[in-house]
Amino acid sequence: MPTKVYKYGVRPPTKNADIVHEQMRLANRYYNCLVVIERERRQAVRDALQECDQRHGIDALQDVVDTLKTQRDEAREEIKRARSKTRSRSDTEDQRKRVKDLTVQIKEACELVKRARRDIRDDEQAKEQMKAADNIARTKTREARAICGVFWGTYLTIEAAIDAARKAPLWQYGKPNDPRFRRFGGRGSVSMQLQGGLAASDVFGDDRRLQIELSPQRKSNSNRSKIRRYGVIRLRVGSSKRDPIWAEWPLLMHRQLPDLSTIKWARIVCDRVANEERWSLQLTIDIPEPVKVSDERKGTVAINPGWRLLDYGVRVGYIVDDCNETDEIVIDPGVLSGLRKVEDLRSIRDRTQNTMMEEFLPWLRSHKNILPAWLTERTKTIGQWKAAARFAALAHVWSVSRFGGDVLGYELLEQWRKQDLHLWQWESFQRRKSIGRRRNQYRRLAKQLAHRYHTLVLDTTNLAEIQRHKSTESEEIEIPAARLQQRDAATAELRSYLAEAFHATGGVVVKVNHKRATRRCHVCGHEGPWNQCDEVVHKCESCGSSWDQDENNCRNLLERLGDGDKITTKRQAKWDRLGRHNKTARKLDDNDVEIQTN
């Protein structure tokens, strides 16, 4: 049974708003309290594992790994100093080779440590210590829950977030991987779990947990064919002698809930865009079956998500179906111009802040004899401030604590604050609008393809790996413009929307190994080397055919799908991974195909 989240717009609460904000504040405090408990548990587990390593002599192997990592860090710093001194890639081949050799040695030493720890994973003393740490954490969690003051519907979501954090590894990149604290800046949510589920038709009734009351239908002025339902949503945020305490929000229900669906969770979220609140309703629902689509839907389509700057825009994907129909996915130019405007506004804010500091800091030094104690104490490290919020907070405190002779200094800070507030709002809303415009384009495209084709073919390219910075010893040169295009294209987001749309309509998503899919000619199968960065359209050296490399990738994926001799479902692949001791993801072979169904 598929699960989806339906999101609706709501206005700020009109009833019991003080209780809602207090619940969000207490929820943030409860989350940070659970973070402290989880950090203590993780440290106790790490101590138990360290003692186990000492008993079995694994600490000596770990010391070798640490020594090799220290040597590699020093070699990398040497390369960075050489490049910084000449402002070019002036490091030598021997320096890069030394880092690569140390990396290989570190990998081999880590494998020895892993095998040694695998042999002692049944150490009874370590198991008892970790079990004791888990029991202590559970006891502290129950005690914190009893005094947190958060209504049960909300604290369940917080505990679920901490439970998800517990599954993360103890170490990451050689450092303790502990959950982070959250600063409360007005963001938060109140939630309600609807145990047993609530039928979508019953939400308009008299349920004691969630109620929606809609006003009579009326047509929108902007689109006469679209019905927009206004109303009120009531969510239980507390109890008074077993009677519900309701909070109310004005609601815009722009689409109906699916028939025969069941609501499992209701969540009111308060987010902030610049200094303004944005409220939304999120309903987690179970849908009994996929959306019915036309019986004419058939065929297979292969899509190669990627970013490529062309004369007419940025291409973010190429489409080829089994009927040889091709198409390009070009991102909306308005999205790109909007994102560039966000960067421009960010630069303007930085420049205006630097200009203000050039005038404000000398004023502080020249008037230090008349400054009150609170201002002197608050600005003793002002020369190191970077965040605009710190200057804005200073201006706010200063506005209610004026003193004689402060006119020029206060006016400098206040004028900057007003201008920065305007630019901050402009930047935040521009980013939100541009990203929303891109998301809408991708979702509409995914829906169209899902209603036209039955099978979607994607490759297994790890887009996150491409976005990561190259290592110091790498001979590849990073191109900032290419990284910027990748962030603007958000091809991982496009791929996720495509898979979600096909799953929602009962389609099939197939992932095919991408190895040599771009290099190999789909006409004759020749795999000669050629520069894929400079040549968008390549002419095969063997057969002489010319083709776009993205189109060639899609055609190879379709061909490999037909010739694949290994087919695994998503569930089978999951159990295969769980059966491996190192718990690493199973890599697809050249002809291996993974089919994901809903």
C-alpha cells in the first residue's frame, strides 16, 4: 500500500496560538535533551568497543591506521602549501604519488582492522556494556518524556527522529558521528498520530484528534475551472480532563484527498522564509492502490539525467523511448536567472555589511569613553563577526537602550539593518520561488511521462559522488562553473520525481549499470577513447555514425535492458545486502539490471 504526503497551505493559527508556539519551543528543548542522551549512549558504546580492542590487541592495528592518516594529511598539506605559494598546480608527481600510496596503505590497514573486529564481534563483555548503555538511555528517555511538557502526538515525531539518528554509524570520516543540536529560531511543528488510521471522509466529521471544516465551494478568480476550498483545520494540541484542546488554522484545500485513503499522521509545520513565517499542513496518507491511468500507456523510456551547457540553455536530461522518439529536457531559463539573482543579492548584502563595518568600527573606537558597559561587553569581538544576524540583534537591543552621543553610530547600524532586511527578504523569497519553479517543471514532466510509458530506465550514476570536491592528490581540475550548473540542474531531484511518478501510477523503474554507456557506440558497439567533455556530438571512428552522447547513453541503456541476463527485484537486492558481513551495497555487473516496483 503506497504512502504519500499531501501538503496544503494554512495561515497562522487563530485559536490557541500561544499553546502552539509553546509546544514547538518545548519540542525543540525535548529534541536537544534526547540528543544529549544519544550522545552519551554513543560515547559509552565507543568506550566499550575501545576496551574490547585493547583486550584483543586491535588498538595496535588502529594506531598504524592513525599514523598513516597523519602522514597522508601532512603530505596533502604540503601539496596545498605548494599550490598556495605559486597560485597554480605546482606540486610534483612524486608528491601526488606519495599521497596515493598512503591512501592504498590506509585502505589495506583498515581492512585488517575490520577483519579483526569481525572475528571478535561476539565479545560478551562488550555486548553487556553496550546493552547497559542502551538500558540507561531508555530510562533517561522515559524520564525526559515525563517532564518535557510536549503533547504525545508531537513527542512521537521527535523520538522517531532520534531513533533514525541511532541507526547512523558511530564514526564518519574518522570523527565521532553524533546527532547535532537544533537552535530554536521559530521553526517547528505540532503533530498528531491517528492510531488505526482515519478515513479521508471522516476527517470532515467530529473526530477528537483532527477535524477539517470547509466553507461552501467557490471558483477561483484566476482560473474559473479550478475549485479552491477554503476552511478551517482543527488539530488537537493538548488535553484538559480528557477533553481535547484544539488549535485552529485557516486552510486552503487546493485538492481533494484520494477516495478510500487513510490518514495516518497530521502535522502542522511552521517554517521561516527570511523573517516571515510560512505555515503548512502535511497529511501522511495510505492509498489502497495506484492511480488509475489510461490503458493505452505502454512502452519503455530511457532518461539520462545530467547537466550540459548548450547554446540554447542548460540541458538537464535526454529522453529516448523504444519507438526511437527523442526529446531533450531543458531547464526553464527563468529558474537559472532567478538563482543567479540570489547570488547577486547575497553579494550585495556582503558588500553593504563590509561598508557599514568600515564606518561603524572606527566610530566605536573613537567613542569608547561614552559607551555603556553593556555595549562595550557586547561588541568586544565585533571585528570577528560575520553573521548579519548578530549586527541586527545589536541594533534591536540598542533601539531600546539609547544613550547620549550615540546618534551617528546608531543611525549607521539602523540604516544598514533596514537595507539588509529588505535584501534578505528579497534573497530568500527569490530562492524559494526559483526552486519551486524548477520543482514544478520536473513534477509536471514526470507526471506526463508516467502517464505515457509503463517502464522507466535509469542508470546507476551516483550524482552525490560527482558533486564532491576532488581529493588533493587528484589530477582532475575542478571547474566551479560546472559545479554551479550541477547545483542549478538538481538532476538528483529530477530522478527522484521520475521514480516517484512511475511508482505512483503502478509503473516499473529499472536501473541499469551505466558503465561505458556513454563511450560505447550504440550502432556498432565500438568503445574507442574520446573526449567526452569537449564533444557533445561524437563521430564513431569505427562506423562513422554521429550521435549526441546523451542520446547514445539512453540507447545503450535500452539495449542493455534487453540483453541483461541478471534481473533482481528491489526486495531481493535488499536481502542480498543484509546477508553480507560488510553491509556494503551490491554493485551491479555490466549486464546486471535492478527492477524496482511499487
